[in-house]
Amino acid sequence: MTAALMVIAFSQIFWEAGMGKALIQRQTELDAAANAAFWINITLAVFIVALLYMSASSVARNLFQDERVTAVLKVMTLQVILGALGSVQSALLQKDMGFKKLFWIRFSTVSLPGLASVPLAWHGLGYWALVVGTLFGQLVQVFMLWRMSKWKPCFGFDGKVAIELSRFGAWVGITGLLVWFYQWADAFVVGFYLGGHELGLYRMGNQLVGFVFALLIVPILPVIYSVLASSGFDKNNYGIAYNDLINKLVQVGIVLGVLVCVAFLGGAEFILGDSWKGVGVIAAMFGLIHGFAWIVGFNGEYYRAAGMPHLETLALVVSMPLYLACYVYFAAIGLQEFLYARFFLVFIGILVHLLFISKVLSVDFSRLGRNFLITSIVAFFGFLVGVILNDYIEDGMIKLFIIEVSVLLVFVAGLMMLNKKEFLLIICSISVMGKKK
């Protein structure tokens, strides 16, 4: 089931082809654009389904060494068609700021598969229960999207509009492939050089931390992109918004990264058990990696909203050789060295993205540098407090609570003393968001 889902998720890069992002960014001929995007997605989805269906046995045998994947992958190709049927409606709701509707649609998609799968699993269907549940959830999502969206497709097709969408979408699709590389290349290298056990610990540490950041930060991405795209590109306004956002991300990302880091240093084995011994240090490092990386995590939304998705692609291409070379070199030495290299590569990535975004917007490097330096210094002392407390307090939930609160207090005190203006801007933003809710 997991293997099939990985293949299906990868195929989305090709059948979706960046049409959703292109549609959200577009300001003219929206009906024609939506119709063109719909038929492009359907056509590509049918082609991908045929390709996956014919190659399912080969993929199962050569890539996963498990023949059971064949039947599951063939059935799961239905998810590709269902995804294509609802992709345009989802993009249009996002463009119209219909996030409340999208929340309930996605909530249903997440919750209903479990309700459908559990009874089937009780009756002995095994992994097929998960397959049925997943497809059922996707079917419900398509039904809800079609009910809640005012737009419906027709048989017309505007070739000129389709070409314009495809030019934008092609860059988004290429970026998707590169992002997939960045998400998986390190795991492949670790598995090749260090073996299955280290790979398991490495992936578990990454996934645990990734879940935390996905829960707290990722939901903001579509909101930011929709707001920017709907307002139209204005270099001055985009520049002001970007400088405010990235300086908030410096503090939020680093603070959250250190909190996650010390939490896993102090309680990973306590929470997960002895079978996952060693994952704590890995997850702690990934806390810092994700925290710092999110400083430029919203850059892609600005590139695309400004109609320049190729800049994100180029930024990823420029960094790729260095990343790959470091992965191979340090993985051959050991996992600890590999993790240190992963951490320092984040700063290379930040620098590259800042250089590329500065070609589109005016970046206040003085403000950003000062904020970054002060927050990093405070983060160091917060980390130090967390490590000291970890050595002197016995394991347990109380220990985690004390460490997290203590580190948070260090941040609050340090930022209020050394960087009060930027810190209060974040507090004001949180206060405004709370009042809107």
C-alpha cells in the first residue's frame, strides 16, 4: 500500500502539470483557462493511468521486490483519475479564498478513509481495506468539490490559453520534480551507503519533525499564494510584504526549530521506546534543519505569484550539484557527519534563494541579517539551557514540559531585550489572526 501510494504521489507531478498554480496566478480569461486546465489534467491523467497499469508488474518486481504491489498499484490508478477530476475546482476555491470549504472537504477526505477501512480490516481484508478507504475518501472529495464549486467544465478548448497555462505549469512541474529529488535523494544515499537500519532511523527522524512543521506552517502556504496571486504583481507591495514575512519566519522558524530539537533530544526514546534508540539525535538535527530552511520556505509562492516560476526551478538546479556531492561524500564517512553536512547545506540553500528572490523584489538584507544574527544568538543560549536541563532532569513528560517552557522563556526574554521591534511584530500578527478567528 505504501509503495503504491508513493508511485501515485510521484505521478501527480506529471498529470497535474502545475495547472492548479497556473490557474490561481492567472488574472484574465478564467473560464477558458479553467476549462483548458481541466482537459489537460484529464488527458495527462488518462495517459499516466495507462502507463502505470501496463508497467505495474515491472515496478512491483524491480523497484519494490514485492509482487503484491502490482494489483494494488493497478487499482490505485483510479486515484489519479479522481484527482484530475477535482484539481481545477480545488484551485478555483483556493483562488477565491474558499479555505473554509476546502478545510471541510479535506477534513472529510482524511477522516472518511479511516471510517471505511476499519470495518473492512476487521473482516480480514488487510491492506485492501486501506486501498478501499483511500479511494472512497478521494471519491467523496471529488463529489464535494463539484457540489461546492460553481464552475463546471464544457467541451470547448482555447489553444492559446492552454499554451500560456502550459508554459507556466511546465516550470511548476519541473520544480515539483526537483523538490521530489530534494525530499528523497538524501534517503537514497543514506540507504545505499549506510544500510537499512540507519535509513529507517533517518527517515523516522525526518518524518517526525516534518509532521510538526507541516502541521504548524504548511497550511499557510496556499493562503499566502492565493492572496499574492489575486492582488496582482506589484514590486513595491510584494517587496514590503516579503521583507515582513521573511523576518517573521526567521524568528518563528528558528524558535520552533530549537524547541523541536531539544524536545527530541530529551524525549524521543522515552516516547517511541527502546526500539527507536538513536532517532532522538537525528530528529533533533532535523528540527534545526527544518527550522532554518523555512526561512525561505515561502519563496516559491512569491516566484509563482509574480509570474516567474522559473526562478524557483533555477534556484533548485543551482544548488543540486553541491547537495548531491556533499550527500555522497559525507554519507561514506558516517551518519553523524552526514547530518552535520545536511544542516550546513541549509544555509547554502537560504543564500541561493535570497539571491534569486532579490532579482524580483527588493530585499532588506540589513534588517534580515541583523534579525537573523540576534535570533541565532538567542537560539544558541536557548539550546544550551535545553541541553543542561536534559542532563539533570529524569525522563518523563514533566521533563519535556520543563525543558520546552524554559527554552521558550529564554527566547521571549532574549528577543524582547535584543530584538524587541521584530518580536512585537510577530505578537501583533498572532493577535490579529486570533481576533479574525
